[in-house]
Amino acid sequence: MPTHTTTPRALCHSAYPYILAVLGVCLYKQLSSAKTPHEKTVIQRQIAAADKQIDRLVYELYELTEEEIKIVEED
């Protein structure tokens, strides 16, 4: 039976980035309707985590080195 390994690059060409983008949109909508400071903080952290995952996918797609990633993240 063949084994199938999904790499981050393969995920870049699948639905995963789309799902992350939709998640981000939903989280921003939730943020605008958050009622308490705690709720806002939790949602902001979720947005930051989704953004970081998207960044990692883009870095993988463009085959950036750790040095190049540092340069991008400094800006």
C-alpha cells in the first residue's frame, strides 16, 4: 500500500491556505463584535496564530531560507 506524505508545499496548492484565509475573515468579524477585553484578547491571539501559519506557508512556497525569513520579518 503506498504511503502519502503531505508536505507544506503540497498544502500550499490545496485548500489549506483558503481555509486559513476564511478563518482570518471570520475571526476579524468576531473581533469587531467582541464584548469584553478578554474576548478581544483571545480573538487577537487566534488571528496572530492564523497569520503566522499563513506566513510559514508562504515561506515554504517560496523556499525562503531562515536568513531570508528573518529579513522579511524585520520589516
